[in-house]
Amino acid sequence: MVEDGRRRASGGVREEEDGEQASEEDEDEKRWVRLPDGALDHDCHRTAAAAAAILRKRKREREKQRFLDEEPPVSDRRRRHRPIATPEKKKSPVRSGEFQPKPHRRPAPSAPNPRLSRRSAMAIENRQDGKVKKRKHGKEGPEAPASKKVKPVSSKSVPKGVDKSRLQKQRKQSNYKKPDAGNEKQQPLTKKERRLHAKELTEVRKQKRKRHYTLEQELAHLWEKMRQHDIAKEERSRLVTEALKNMKGKISEIASSHVSSRVLQTCIKYCSQAERDEVFGELQPHLLKLASSTYAVHLVKKLLDTASKKQLAAFISSLHGHVASHLRHMVGSVVIEHVYQLANATQKQELLMELYSTELQLFKDLVSTKESRLVDVISKLGLQKSLVIRHMSLVIQPILEKGIVDHSIIHRMLVEYFSIADKSSARDVLQQLSGPLLVRMIHTRDGSQVGMLCIKHGSAKERKKIIKGMKGHIGKIANDQYGSLVLVCVVSVVDDTKLVTKIVMREVQTILKELVLDKNGRRPLLQLLHPNCARYLSPSDFTALNSSIPSLCSKDALEADSRAESADANELGDKKADTEMAEVEHDEDGNPDEVDHSINGGKKDPLIRRRELLVNSGLAEGLVDVCIENAGELIASNFGKEVVYEVATGGADGILHPTLDDKINSLHEAIAALAAQPKSEDTKEEHVLENFHSSRTIRKLIVDCPSFAVTLWEKALKGKCRTWAQGHSSKVITAFLESSDSKVCELAKKELQPLINEAIIKQPEAKIAKQ
């Protein structure tokens, strides 16, 4: 410790300059500090640090006295700077037991220091001679051979007496050219030269780091040619063959590269089937590893898209025991989802069995496609439900924590999990899904079912999180085939109408026309106008809306759900598809048989909820305005005609009456004005009475809405029935005789009876039966 203190003291006292020797007084001070072990100067009794402090103070005093004695010459000013008088620091109070060095008293002017006087005299004598005496150097002098370069020292570690400007110059050497022979001045590199030099260094580093760097450069050169659109097929085929020949035996090593994976994708796209099979055979042992690579994942997907049934089955077999681990991987889960979409029903079930339990992984051959539901599989094989729930929980939790919820295979797994989970397990998963995470799931059939289960069984707080997570995405959700069902569930179940109005209805009002004309976007609007109508929702939609989590439902609710599901299944068997012709038949025969499909989950009265969401929110008023402004376009469209019909009739249960009676009458007049336009053969656009969709909508309105029938007769059809007695418009005329209102029948009977007698139009069958 004493030696370290002496070394620091000597370092603080000396002033070293490049190529110059220390002065004589510095050598004296070095001798003064370097004392034998155990010996100290008489002014320093405790530590070497205190001695160093006294030495620095003495040096400042000598320099000051030297400056006062005589002004140094110009040649010497570089080494000796004028000292700056610094104010004395305030002494801190002395603590007990703390060392305080003895103050050094400056000698009085009357008694000068003899050593200082002698040195000053020697300095004056040297200045008069015009020379500065230099001490003889030993082996380590400036003429000695140069040693290793010293690294530049940071400014924080620079001693007080060292020139910092010299150290800063050392840091700038990298930005200058090396001096030529005979030129000591260095020239800075230009910006272009620095860029080229950095590029060369990068190339060197890549060659050392990448094993097949040269091959990748050659493949990139070929790729730039083969991926052009205007290249001949023969030339592209030649380039692809050449590239595959260069890569043969090395494909698995370079497939993970950013450049090589793109080259391989292009080669697989344009190569022959034999070459494609050869590439697949070389990569098959490495496909599981490549499936988790950021760049190779696209190559694996391309291989699976072009793979044969045998190759796809071989890849699915290689996934045995690795499905769950890949689903937990952000990149690997994409490959599993891609395989799930390409697989048939048996292969899909094989992939799902990997996620249910370890027993099902072993006995998956005992399960047929008939037992697609997990409940049926457990009952058939006699598995313990608790073990299956525990295994599935271990699989699901990491996936939800990482937010990997976009894939349909995960949605299917969650639906099956909710069907067997106990109350606490279902609650935990439901809480994790409540929020923006659920919005990313409702684009698939199973994902939308999971979303509806969360809305129906979630608490008020969880429902609030789900609806707030939809903010800004309502339009996209409403236009989606399965996302629209989630909005139908929201407007049918959630009792917090203020929250739904603020987030959902406000955004719906900005895109009303787009939603009315869209097949899926009209569903939430029709659910509010005419809830649970079989004309607008299919049996499978009702099955999804009435689904529930068994562990979170009461026994009565479970029995009601089971009855509803069985009824829906029977109806789905009778009505397999509702095509356009089926819709036309419904329109011609009148209203179809409607089954009571109530959606459970809310506590508020459904009529009050509908009125608050539709009328009180201002949505109904905006909807009527859109129908009036675009009456011709909407009534002639395939999907908008149903919204126009419901608005013109006032909605189910007269939801729009009497608040919007004036606007509804304006809509009747707008449709009648379109029908009153003269029939012209020159116009390209069809008349509303001759258009397929609009003529049937007007016919239904005449039958179901007497006020509209009166308005239409008075403004458009009175005295013109013979003109419209042919084509689609004939059904509009005969609809006056089918109306249940006797006043409507009396309006048109006088004018239509001659047409019936002349067999221009037919007498409605209902009227014939009554007569």
C-alpha cells in the first residue's frame, strides 16, 4: 500500500513530455519520495498520499516564485505555464479519530529556501547561454528503440499534469491515411473511401463467418435472372437446374439463410416434379429443425404446398411428439397451422390427439373420425378426465402467455378444452382470453365460438375488457363471416348498453351503408331489427350462439341447450344449404317457418336492450336516413333489400314505432317514387318493378305493410296495372290481392279484375281457396 501511494505521488508530481527528459527539480522530488521501506520525510508522518499532496503544493509554490523572480523565455513557456491562484478550500470539521496532515508553512520572504535559490540561479544561467541543460540518457532514453504503442487514455483517467490534446490526437489516427514515404502530414479519408473500406471489411467478415458465402453470392446472381417475369420458360428452367445442381448436397446447410431460402422457394416453384421430389428428399430429415427457422419456414410451407399426399403424410408422421412444442414457438406454430389446413379429417384429428394427452398419442389409431369430440373420445377409451385437463392446461398456458392465438388448431383445442374443463380451469382460461387477445381469434368458426363463450360466461368486468379490445376493429369484425356472429352475441347478451353504444354503435354508424350492402355486416343490424330470425341466421349459427360451457352453467340451462342443439341438428339435416334459389322460394311463399331461437346470457329484458341500442343510441335514425338516400341501390341489391324491408315495416315488435313514423313514411314515398318512374326500354338500368330483387321486396312490403301498399298504389300503380302486368312486375300487382288488409284489396280489385278475366294475370291461390 505504501509503494502504491508512492507510485501515485510520483505520477502526480512528474510532467512527462514526448521526446524530452524530466527536469532536475523533478528528479529531486522523485528522490524525495522514493525513500527506503519504513522511512518517510519529516513532513509526512502517516501516509504516502499525504506526502504526495504536500509535494504538489510545494511545486505550485516553487512555480509561482519562479514566475515572480523572472519572466521565462518564449522557448520555455510551453513547458511552464503560469499558475492560477486558487482560493483555499474551507476546512471540514475534524472528526474524532480522523487523520489530519500537518499544514505546510511557506517560508518567510526574509529567509528564502536555499535549495530553491540555487535552482533559480542555475535556471537563469542556462537561459543566458540560450540552452537548456539535458540530462544524459541511459538505455531507456528517447534514442532507444521504440516500444509498443500505448493505448490512448480516456479523459477521466488522465493525470493532472498530462497534456490531453496529445491523447486526443491519437484517437483520430483511424480517420487519416497512412503517410507516404517522405510525407509526414496525413490526409483524411473521403466519405466514399471510408464507405468502400467498410464494405471491404464487411465482405471479409462474412467470408470468415459464413461457410458457403461464395455459393450464396452465385445463387443470388442466378436468382435475379430466374425471378423475372419476362424471361423465357426454357431459360428459367436452365437457370433453376443450374442453381439446384450447385446446391446439391448443401441444401440443408444453406436453407436457413435469408438469401438461399428465397432462391430455393423460386426453384421449387418453377422446377420439375422430379427435381422437387429430390429437394424434398434431401430436406426431409431436417424439416422439423427448419420449421422453427425464421427464413426457412417459408421454404417449408412452399414444400408442403407442392408436396404429394404421400409426402404430406410422411411429414405429419414426423411431427409425432413435436406438435405441442412447435405450437409454443412463434415460427414453428405457423408450420403446424399450415399442415392443419392441408390435412384431411383423419390427419387433423391425429394432430389434435397430440395436444389432448400422452395416452391419446399412443392410442390414436383406436380413435376413428366419428369420435371427433373430445368428450366422446374420453368415454370410448375410458380415460381419466382430470389427467386430460391437466395435460391440456400445460399445453394451453404457455401458448396464451406468448399470445400465439391466431391459428385455427388452437381455437379447436380451446373449444374442446371448455367442453371438459372444470369450473376453476375454465375460469382461468376465460380470464386470460378476455381482452384484445380475443379479437385475434374470432376470424375462424371455432375462434368465434370461443369468443361467444367468453362473452356469455364472462363477468361484467371481463365483458368490458372484451368490448374495449374491439375498439377500432368493429368494421373489420362485422364484415367477417364469423366475427359478425360475435357482434350478434354482443348485442343480444351484454346488458351494459351504454358501453356497447359508446364503442360498437358509434363505430357502426360511420359505416352504415357498407354494412347494409355486405352479406355479413348486415347481421348485427338485422339482429336488432328482427332478432333470432331464421331467414337471416342459419341453424349452425344458432348452434354456435346457443353453445355454453357445461361447468359454468346450471342444470336447467344445460337441458335447454341440449334440446336446442338437437332441434338445430334436425333442422340442419332437413335444410343443408340455403342457396339463392331457396331464398327466392321463401320470398315467393311468404315468411318461412320460424323457430324460437332465443339466445341466453343476459339478464335485461331483450326488448328494452334492443330499444336502448337501436333507438336511443340514434342508430335507427341514421339507418332510416341511409335507406332513404340510397333506396334504389339498396332495394335492388341481394343483401340490402332485407334491411330495407325490416326498416320499412318498422322492425319486429314495432321497435321503430312511433319514434320514427315520419321517417318511415318518407322511406315509403322514396320507394314509391322509384316505382312511379315511367317504363322505358332504352334505359340500361332496370326498373325497380322489373328487377329480380327489388320486385320481390316490394311484393313482400305490399303483403306485410298496408301503409306502404296504400302509398305505392296512390303514387305509382293506380291506373297503370295493365302496363306492369308482364314479367317480374306482375307479382307486385297480384300482391295487392294477397294482402291481409281488406282495404288494400279493395283498392286494386276493381282494376285487376279485368286483367284476371282476360288471363293476363293469375288469381292468387289463397283468394281462390277463400272463394
